[in-house]
Amino acid sequence: MDAIGGYFSLELPLYDEYHKGSIKLNTGRNCLEYILRARKYSKVYIPYYTCEAVLEPLRLIGIPYEYYHIDIYLEIIDKPILKDCEALLYTNYFGLKQRYVEKLAKTYGPRLIVDNTQAFYAKRIDGIDTFYSCRKFFGVPDGAYLFCDANLDLEIEQDISYERFSHLLKRIDLSPEQGYSDFREVEDSLTNQPIRRMSKLTERMMKSIDYCSVAKQRKNNFVFIHNTLGAINLLPLSVDEEAVPQVYPFMVSVKGLRQLLNKNKLFIACYWPNVLEWTNKDDFEYLLASNVLPLPIDQRYSKGVLENMLLIIRDYRL
């Protein structure tokens, strides 16, 4: 039984977990590894526009892969024709491509693998292997959810993650800048981790989130920014009322805006530097990696905070 008395633990509210019935693992890339091992695929088609971490399980297991291109709507240009024991991996980009995922599911059936690491709230489709990442949407350092009905004959130990929380604590107690080196160390430490079950700490943290409130805030912030920047965004976005986006992908052709925002303590990530090495300047994915600014729209920010960011963007040479 659990200990009674003694010192207090963190005071956390307790809600229902969001992805009930899932397999709870330590990282998204290990969810992919689980799928690949359980399904025993001989080849996987993957997008050029994706995180380099996707290659980690493919290389570890030794599964051949082939890239495919996407268009300005973030949809596959030439859909691969799959042979036996082959699969196609598609990313639900920015949490905005659920309708397209549903179309792909009708085309490829159970040989479609859906990467929902950018689409935590997207509904899984029955019979389609799907995985989600926790830390891309919430203040946890690890954790992922997997839906896969294939059994993997493997003894999976439980992860321990209390030593990965320093950057989250420093961001509150000190500053984002002072916690950044810890953040980088944590991100690097997730490379080549074995498949493990989600840690008790991350699982408990994920049960402390008011998911409805988070979804509402993200939706409202996305619409607020889109109403301001949509007309000058080079990336055509269809706004689905049910979508809960990860970020607002703002594509511009001018240079230096990311650096200006960073100087004003508006830290904008880059998705993904590895794509610049995989593609050439004539490929659309190269433009995406170079010119898309994933503007924050998450639950931490009110419209007043985002208005300051929009003022800087509007005053720039757009």
C-alpha cells in the first residue's frame, strides 16, 4: 500500500485522462518503434517534412524507408502505392489535417500510421495505428499515447522521469532563458531511449490537466491570430471548428522576423532544420522549413499577450 503521512507531495488536481484505452509509453518515437516491431513492416513511406526523430526507430530496426513530397495544403502530392508489408506514415500537421487523415484512412486502411504528435486532441480512427506526444502540448518532459491493436511480445519497464523536470521548474522559479540548457539536455536524453511505459510522474501530471479549458483557449487564440494574419499568410489554412491546433503556422518570405521576435522574448521554434539537409531549395518542404514561423497559441497566453506579438509582426516589413 502507499505510504500515509510524512511530507506533502505536489498538490495537483485530478481529472480523467484524455486518451483512455491507449498504450502509455515514454516517447512518440518509441510509439512508432512499437508499431514497426509489432507489425513487422518491410518498408515505410515517410514525409520529407518531418522531425529527424522519426528516423530513429526505422534505423534502429533496420527498416527501409522512402520519402514523399507534400504540397502547399500539406497533403501528399503522389500517393505511394503500397505493396504487401509496407506502410505509410503521415503527420497531422499542426493539428489541422484531421479531415485529410480521414481520407488517407479510407485509401490505405490499417497500413496507415498517423503521427498525431502535433495533434493531441485529434480523434483516433478505429483500426488505424496512431500516436500522440504529451510534451508538445503540455508542461511535461516526456510521455506518449499509442493506439495499436497489435501485441508486441516485449517486457516493457516503467520509465522514471523526475530528473527531467528541472527546466520546467526553472522556468517558473528563474526564467525560460535560465532553464533552456536543462531543456536541451532533456531533449537530447530522449534520443535512443528504449521503449518504456510512461512514468508515474508524467501520468499523474497528465491527469491534472483541464483538457476542455486548454482546448478552448487554443482554439480562441488560433482564430484570433488567423483573423489578423490569415490574409498575408502564404500558407493557406482551412480552419476546422473541431481542430485544436498546436501552433499557428505563419509562412512569410521575408527574413529576420524570427530573430526579431526572439529578441523581444518571443521564442519561435524551427520545424525542422533537418529538412534543409534532406531537400533542395526547389522543394516545397525546404520553403516550409525555412519560412514557417510556428507562432504560439497555447493555453498559457491571453489575447492581450498575443496582441503584443502581432504588433511586432505587423510593424515588420511584410
